[in-house]
Amino acid sequence: MDKNTNLIYEGQYHRVEWYYDEKGYSQPYEYFIKSNSNQKRKFLILIKKMADFGVIFDKTKFRNEGEGIYAFKPQPDRYLCFFFDDKKIIVTNAFRKKSDKLPVSEKEKALKIMRAYKDSLEFTARKD
């Protein structure tokens, strides 16, 4: 992992990155750092599998949550993310699963981050 480039892992199919806000803070990265070594290992195995092979068929480990948001599911944690330009996956937020359903507030955070990320890139492209 490289905090300077936001990189978690880059494989043959995908580059997976942490989302950092305009102040340089990454909620999912901070969540990951505070996790125990077993939880970190579970998450990184899923990241590596997705980046290297392009797919995780097991819905108990990776799932489409709708509206362009997906979830890496290393039990009992959830790391929400979205795909950008087919090759890049941006991890937006992380939390401990407390119920069977995805909390609406967590999905809304991910959607807000996805829009902000895409808007910031469009703004940068227009400036150039």
C-alpha cells in the first residue's frame, strides 16, 4: 500500500485505491489501519483476487449494492467502493456490519463520494 498514490494494490485487471478527501483524510484507510491483522488479511485477499482476476463470484465476499456501489465483504466488515474507467476501483468507506441489510447512510456516503470523485476529475479535465 502506498499512501502517496492512494494505491492499495494493482493487479492485471484492476488498480484498487483508497479514497482521500480534499483534506487528505481517508476513512476506509483509517478503519483498515485500526483493524486486527486477521481482518486486514481477509480484506487484502479479496482486493488481490479482484485486482488479479477481475471478478469475485462469491456474493458473500463481493456484491453489487446498486447504483454503481459495490461491497467487499470480509466478515464482519464492509468496504464500499465503485469502479472508475473499468480499470480502477475506489474504496469509499468502511464499517462493521451490524445487520443483514446495508445501512442506507453508508450507501449514501459512498454515492456522495463517488459523485465528488467524478466531479473533481471532470473539473480538473476542464481546467487543462
